[in-house]
Amino acid sequence: MLELLQRHDGPVTVAELAAQVGMHGNTIRDHLDALVKRGLATRERAPVSGRGRPAWRYAAADDHAEPDPRVRDYAGLSSALAAHIARTSDNPNADALVAGIEWGRTLALAAPGPPATSAAEARLRVVGILAELGFDPAADARATTVALRRCPLLDTARRYPEIVCSVHLGIVRGALAALGGEPDRTALLPFAEPEACRLHLRTDCT
């Protein structure tokens, strides 16, 4: 399916692809949405034409051939960590959270730039860290609520969902603590939105 998208000069709809390959539209849509979640394809609404909701159009992502090495390294380390915790821990969720906190603190301290001057700036810095890790975050103006539109650990999350989510929440809390934010006021709601997890960086704003 990815190769088919790559052969097109521009975005195409599910119906157009179905006509080319002779497959049911729902099957094609499932494959395309999986490519979008992995960052290998993009999705946009077609221009409005007549009545009804415009169709989705899909295209191969420009960077599909060369994934960000930081995202690749993060995915490999996180997958190994999740598997290790699942095998050895008596309390895997708690241990995953602690590991994530230490990881997030390290990421924040290694990031360039002066210390954050406010809790709001710390939240925005954390959103930047999440973007570098491949989460494709979409935040409100003060980064109190963030939609994580991509999971760089999708395959691992399917095997160890609670462990992976605990690591991710820990990364956020550790980074916020290192940047002078408010780590105890955070919450992560997996798949709370269509095709996205919701991250609250200030729970009193929910």
C-alpha cells in the first residue's frame, strides 16, 4: 500500500485506490490509517465539492525513507525496556513510571537552552521533547492539553499497553520536574480522542 501511494504524484482517496487494486474500501482504509499512525503516510480532507462530507485523501510521507534516528533509537530502547520490565517486575506499571521519570529528566537536562522561567514555558518545552521523540503532539496555546497523534511504539504498546503508557507518562513528569514544571498535575488518557491519546499537563484545566 505504501508503494502504491509513492507512485502517485499527489494525495488519493480510498475510492481511487480501491478501484486500482480491486480491494474493499474498508480494508484499504485500515491499511492507510496504520501507515498514518506509523508516520509513513499523511491524511487530509479533500476540497469541498457539493453536498456531503469531503473524503479523506492520503499520500506517502516525505520522510518515510529516512526516519529520524532519535525516534528510531527511542523506539528500540523503549521496546527493550518494556519487555524487560514485563519479565522481571512485580509491579510493572510503577517500575515503568519510575524508569520514564529518570528518562524524561535526562532528556530535559540534555536539551539546549536556558532554564524555563515559568510552568507554562516548561510545558511547552516538554511538548517539544515529545515532538522530537515522534509523538506528533498538538497542544493548546499554553500546552495544558496535548493530543499525541502518533505513537512511536505502536507495536510495543499493543503487547505491553500499560507499561508503555506508564513510561510515556513518566517521561513527561521527569521532564517537567527537571524544567521547573508541575509533574504531579499530569495525566495521560490512552486513545481518548479519535486516533490520538490525550495528555493533560495541568489536570485542573480538564
